[in-house]
Amino acid sequence: MPGGAILPGMTSDIERLPDMPPPSGAAYFLDFDGTLVDIAETPDGIEIPADLGPMLAALRDAAGGALAVISGRRLDDLRRFLPDLGPPMVGGHGAEWWLEDD
């Protein structure tokens, strides 16, 4: 959106965005479909980037564990798509929680 406002009073210039806390001072709640992976024609048609799991694990470690993946998908599907990430994950639009290693 060149030259347009992102939010009232803000421009699209990245320099004008507010300072963000370092990863150790933030918590991350990341949606799966459409944020971490592109939307696909079918639920199993998604492509998981090869570096997604390691990148999320590195961010989780930098944030002191304050990272959760959330989704409308079933929790079993999230665990299958991100097998090395571990908890916390929330699936089923909030109905399923995985908070600790089994």
C-alpha cells in the first residue's frame, strides 16, 4: 500500500513503526493457516517451509518459551505438521490445548 495509511496516523514507512521489544520481552501467539503457511485449496494441500520448525523453535527459545501456535485445525493435525516444535499449541478454535510435553 505505497504511501497509504496502515492505521490511522501511521504511514507505510517501516521507520515509523513503533519500537518492538526484543524477543525476550514479548510473547508470540501465531496463527497457522494464512500466517505461518499459505492457505491451500484443501487442508492437506499446504506446504510447510523447510525452515518453519527450526525458525519457530529459535523464536520460542529467544522468547523464553513464550510462543504458541494457534489454529482452527485439529490439534493432532498441528502436531503432525510441526512435529519438532512441541507445546504450547491450541487447536480446534480454542477447544484443544497442548500445554506440556506428554
